Amino acid sequence: MKSRLVVIGGSAAGMSAASQAKRQRADLEVIVFEAGRYVSYAA
């Protein structure tokens, strides 16, 4: 069974947590829920 991380909120903090978790465990499935139309993005 694949491990999953669910992030509530796609603002800067939520996306930062999601990307940090993915950097630490590449096999982790990250799911982000955002109420608005767009999530935070920074290059």
C-alpha cells in the first residue's frame, strides 16, 4: 500500500509542506485540497 499525505489548503504554507514531504520521500503520494480555483506557485 502506497503512503499518502493529504494537505488541506493550497496556500504558500500548504504547498511548502507538500513539496518538503515529497523531497524527503519521493515515493509519497501527495494530495492537496484547495477551496479556491488556484494553488500557490513559486519558481
